[in-house]
Amino acid sequence: MSSSTAAPLLEKEDHARDAAFNKAMHGNSAQARGGIMAMFSKGGDAKKAAVDEYFKHWDNKTAKDETPEERAARQAEYATLTRHYYNLATDLYEYGWGQSFHFCRFSYGEPFYQAIARHEHYLAHCINIQRGMKVLDVGCGVGGPAREIAKFTGAHITGLNNNDYQIERATHYAAKEGMSNQLKFVKGDFMQMSFPDNSFDAVYAIEATVHAPTLEGIYSEIYRVLKPGGVFGVYEWLMTDKYDNDNLRHREIRLGIEQGDGISNMCTVADGLAAMKAAGFELIMNEDLAREDDPLPWWWPMAGDLRYAQTLSDIITVARMTKIGRYVAHSFAGLMETLRLAPAGTKKTADSLAHAADCLAAGGRDHLFTPMYLMVGKKPE
């Protein structure tokens, strides 16, 4: 595994190119009611190009034969890799998970979406977001957390994203909920933000900065745009101290997570802490929330284990993650491709996400991986 402290390799941004590709692949599907409806209205040639560009980093690659050069190649193309990952995965995410693309802790009697919201509220609490603050959401997805935190705190939130399709969907949802004056979603690479120095009162990232080629690089850029005295909070995806890169099974789990989640270079907890300090932050708190003694494990939806379902809604949501649910969905996707009613690559993407889900659950069970290592840092006055 590469260290998080190497100098970042930055891709040149081309917003016109990305906008043209977005139009060719997604058309008007950003206005669709839900992920499943949007999934089948894509430009076939553009989707094939996205599939080819994304999976060139993973096809015929194994954990046993992984080389530093392969990881470096993924790091060098971090922005393209991430952008095409979400071109392919966003609709499947919305269909299977909802509009907040992250994990969370669970309590007894707590419905799935209530737990998701509580996780967002806790981060807002930890960095003390207040009404009227100007806040940056780094890697905002389709805006689910931004909308929830805006409602919870009364802050104005700017969501940064390098995927045009997700920006369109986030903007659509904000307008639908009458929140356009409180939320703004902008295009940009989080490794080279266009915001001036000292622009935001607070910054947060929820399971997004893992897509960066180096953690020190992204944390340093966040430090730059944060006002002196401001606070940054992040839920980071990290391999824990139990991870052993010389253990083939451990590497297979890590590589499966990376492949299925668009990650060029996953780091360790030690790397994450070192990157925060190297960026200049005064570390206020850090804890692995995945190691809390909760009655339900964070990974249970990924495992499709219905024993942990709290409500009928949970059963409906998580049933899609069971082996039967996956088989039905993936067979349906294959049939739609065969009938040319869905673009080629839909089933391949779904299969990759399913493999990642298995690896996430395995990493969670063995405490090799955490998707919610909380770090909160302050920029000195």
C-alpha cells in the first residue's frame, strides 16, 4: 500500500469535456424519480466508454499479483477513475441505498434512514456547525447529507463534486425540497479547489476523501479553504491496525473494496492521522466509530443479514442486498442488456458493487477496515 504522504499527482480539469460526456451518457435522466428509473435511460456508447475506462484499472488484476506501478497508475488517474465510477454507480446507489451514500451506526428500534440521519447530525455536532455558517461539503454525492445537515443546523452548504450527473441530481433534489437558497452544488476537483483561501467557516467530508490520491494532499487543500479557527470533520475509510498487507486474504478484501468503490489508494489509520497533522490541523478528536459496542454492526446491510432489520422498511431496503435479491436484480439487469433495454455494462457494474459489498462486510467482521474513522481538526487562529 502506498503512503498517504506522497506528493499528489493532479489531473488537468476539463469541465467542457465532462459536461459533454455527461450529456451523452445521462441525457435528462437526472430528472428521473429514482435510481432504477434513471438506470435504463443512458447513452449506450458513452456508458460503454465509461465502463472501459473504469474497469481497465481492475480487469485481470489480482491481489496476489498487485504491483506498486498499478496502484500508482490508479493514483495518477484518480479524478477520471472517480468520475466514471459515479457515472456508473450513482443510479445503483440510489436504488439500493438511498440518497446519502455512506454507512452509519445502528441502535435498537432505529430505522435505517433514521440511523443514516443521526450519523450526519453527529458529524455536524462534532464540528459545531451553527445557523448562518458558510460550510463546504467535500464530495457531496447527490446531496443527501447536505440537505439533512442544512435542515439540522440552518447553515448554508456548498457541495463540491467532480461528477456532473451527481451535481444535476443534487440540484434537482434541493429545488424539489425548496432548499435552493440554502444549498449550492459546484463542479470541481477537490485536490485543486477553485475557492479562495479562507472561504469557509467549517468543512466536512463523509466517506468521500478516500477517493483522493493522497490524504495529505486533500487535507491540505481543505486546510487552505478553511478560515483560521475553523473546524474540519471527516468520516474516513481506512484500513485498521489489524490489516496486514502481507496477508493475501487481507489484500483481496482491500482490493475488492477499492475496485467496487472507485478508490485509487486506500490508506491506514496511521496514514490518516499523519496526514491531518501534516496538513497543519490541530487534532481535536479521533475515534473509530466502527469499534463502538453497538447492538447492531455497521456492516449488516452489506451482508444482507435480515436478522438485524428493525422495521418493514428496513427489510424492503436490505432485501436487495441478500443473495436472492442480488441474483434477481443482476439477472434482470442482464436480461435488459440482452434485450437492449439497458446499456451494456449495467450488470458488470452491479456485479462489481456486489463483490465490494461482500468485501466490506468481511473487512468489517474482522475489523480490518472502517468506513467511519472520525477525525476532527482545527485550523489555528
